[in-house]
Amino acid sequence: MKKRKLASAIKYKIGDYAPLLLASGRGRQAEQIIAVAQSAGVELVEDVALATLLDVSAKPGDFIPPWCWEAAAKILAFVIEIDERP
């Protein structure tokens, strides 16, 4: 059985209460989220557990819930590290 794609997009700005869920979707919506991110040059990180949690516990426009902060922080730190490489 083939699993459907799942994707979420988060954004964090210093000073914000928490990361913001920009988009979340399954199947074709997930593919669109991934395509938009790739075309914008956004770094993609695969974390099925976090994407699943975000899919069921928040909706786009919400701050992500506290139980997702640690996983989101690790991803954001990784992305920042990649962006700062020469």
C-alpha cells in the first residue's frame, strides 16, 4: 500500500511566540507545498512525525503547538546552519 505524501511548511521570525504553520496538506496539496518550496529555493527537511503532528493539531495560520516546538526547533536550526554555510 502506497502512503500518501504529507507536507507542512513552517516559518519562524525572531521575536515570534512560536513558529507559524504556513501550510499543511496531504496528497496533491502536499505535492503543491513541496513544489512551491522548491521553486522558491526553500530548504526541504523530511520529518514525517512532525508533519503528522502538525497535520492533526494545527491549521495554517496558527502558531504550532508547544508539543511540536522541540522538533521544529531542530529543523529550523538545521536550516539556519545550511543557510549560513559559505
